Amino acid sequence: MVFVGSDAQLTVPTAVKIVIAGGFGTGKTTMVASVSEIPPLRTEELLTEAGVHVDDLAGIEGKDTTTVALDFGRITINTKVVLYLFGTPGQNRFWFMWDELATGAIGAVVLVDTRRLDSSFPSIDFFEHRGIPFIVAVNCFDGSQAYTVDEVRHALDIDEAIPVVLCDARDRESSKSVLVALIQHSMNRLAAV
């Protein structure tokens, strides 16, 4: 889109929306923060006694905050393209927001933690049922048991066409590689249509 002014043209970049999803405690907030060029918008709140019987902290006992709405970050690719990253809340009581967050997205990263692999199924189902392209990114936390990509694919029962990549959500370059894999996957899906 180009706006013509008196002496100059102002080019408005194309906005590309990407969703970072996954179960509670998989590292979505961390991934958005690691790769965003701006200080990310976070809607985190402290976990309280009120959630003791609701929030399953098995495997993530040190977690003390949770996203209650979304995380937001931005990456400027060039003057023509800007990526907007929307991190979803992981707990099922906040899933009513996912439809809004996913609307208009070119694709999604489903971030998984092999210590809590079962928390990934709702995210995978969400994107499969809506036909939104997604990849699976295995967040390799310190001390988490290492599994091969094929073992994770088999455990999640996902199609061979869906990329599964290993990453460290804390690391900017690793998170960027995940986003590149998602964009390539989404473009390949579009080209095949």
C-alpha cells in the first residue's frame, strides 16, 4: 500500500500475523520475548492459591506467573514486511481467546515441552480443525529428556507434512529459525493450493 503525499511516498508495510501457541508453561512468553525487536507486551499475572486446584504445575514447579490474555511482539523484516507475534495463554480457561488471536494468521508455532507432551494436543487439534498451517517446535529445556524429532512426531501422532523442529525458546537465533520454518511451511502450503 502506498500513500502519495505532497513530495514523498509513504509505504505502509504488509503486516504478517503469527501465533505462538502451546500448553501451559511451554515457553510461549519466553519465545516472543527472545525474538521481538520491541519490549514485548505481556499480560502475565502471578499464580495464586486460587489456582492451586486448577493449574497443573507437574514438571514446571518453579513457574510463578501465567499469561492471562496474550503476549505481543514485533519483528521488522524490511520496509515492506513486519511480523506480528501473538502468544496465546496456555491454560484452557483462557482458550476462548484463541479464535480471535488466530484470525488472519498465516500460521502458528505449537511450542511443546516433552516433560508435558499431553498439554500439546489441544493446540494441535485447534489448528488442524481450522486448517491453519502450523509447525511443532520442541522447546529443549535444561534437564528435559531429549527425544528425536521422529519420536516426538510419533508421540503427537502428527502428519509427516507438518515440520517438527528442535529449539531453545530463550535463544533469539533459535526462535528466529523456528519462525523461518513456519513461514516456509505456510508458503509451501499456499503454493500447493
